[in-house]
Amino acid sequence: MNEALRKGHYARKQLFCKDGLISWSHRRRFEMALRLIRESGGRRMLDYGCGDGTLLTMALDRDASCGILEAVGAEVGLDQIDDCRRRLGALNAVSFVAIHELDADRYRAAFDLVLCTEVLEHVVDRQCALNRFRRVLAPGGHLIVSVPVETGFPLLIKQIVRTIAGWRGLGDYPGIHPYSWGDLRRSIFASEQQHIIRPVHGAADGHPFHDHKGFNWKVLRTEISMHFDIQRILTSPLSSGGAQLASQIWFVARQRGL
């Protein structure tokens, strides 16, 4: 596998984690993403919230057969963008930009595929992100979104795994997100309404963000459906059993006529 990819911050803690369960779960997530990219038929791709460029790099690999001809990775943090440019700048037909740069005229309807994986659960103003997706997607273009399942039975399993991983210093889990008993009960039995108040944190660069606590994928489903036509909902790492047995949930949606 691409050596530059192995040096990515998230790749080291996820794909190449020493804990087999964590590594397996993330590998299944990326396998799902690559499959959906291939099925979309997209050629001009935006990876919104590209992180260390792991997914983008894998999608551009010739062996992945994704058919991407041009790709842009967008991130909030300038340090992250600089790191991607330094490690992955040799990749053909790829560039990295700050998210606010996507508002330039040259990106209007510029992509026939937008990916946003494991990002929207952290975004404080999701409507702004969804509006931006509409703006940069070409008519009929596809949006692929994945987010973690942080409600129901999966939340209990995740909190246990996060606790143990934090103790062992593995994965991307330095600790766990504290839940009161009331928070936990409301999260396990969450409906399609926001069930608890989500804490807002401040990044080192001043950008506000949510951690995983209180994220409700059903609320996001409603928000996406207000802007796009949701065509499929899938789960990983297990493809059967629905959200009650899933770690991540996927939305495959299509741009409506503008």
C-alpha cells in the first residue's frame, strides 16, 4: 500500500491500528466507500473533510478501479492541508484546498461526486455544509455520506471499546465521552428528534466542533432529505442487521434539479 498513506495521522490509528477489531472496522468502512465510489460512476470527486487523505488516496489507486479522473480534498485545518500536500502532492490530478475556498465560482457544479465520511457528526452548522454540497454538485451528481451510529445498542458497545482502547492508548480514542445515566438512557432509546444537548468544543485553530456525544443519525437523515433525494441507506462493518448492529451508517443521495 502507498507508503505516504501509511504515514497519515488517522491511517496509523485506524487502518493500521494494532487492535484487530478497530482495524477491521475501519477497513470495512473504507471498502464500503470504495465500492460506492465505483457504483456512482463519478469522475470528478470532492472529499469533503478529507482528513489525512486516506480515502482519497485509496480511491485514486489504479487497483481500486474507481475511475476517478480528478479529485479535490477539502479540510478546515491549514496544518492538515499542508500535511496532505506534502505527503500526497505527487498523486496525479489531485489537489487540497481549505473548505472555505469551495465557495469560489470555479467550484460551482464542479463535481459529479461528493464524499463526506465521518465528518458531519462533528460539524456544528450542518446546514451550511449541506448547502455547500448542493452548490458544488453538478445536476444529477451523487452525495455519499457516512456517519457513526451513536444511539441504541451500538453506543453501549462503542463506549466499552473506547474505554478499553483509551486505556491501551490505541486507535483514535484517547478517552471516552462522559454520559450521565440520563444521557445514556435517552441515547439508547433516541427517536428522530435530537435527544440530548450536544457539547460544543473549540479546536486549537478556533473552529467549533462536536465530539460524538449525542449525535443522532436519524436527525441527519431528515436534514439530508430536505436537500437531496436519498436513494439508499447502508451500514458497516456489517451489511445486515440495520443500524441496531452497525458501527457506521451510509446515505447515498442524488442532487435534485437546481
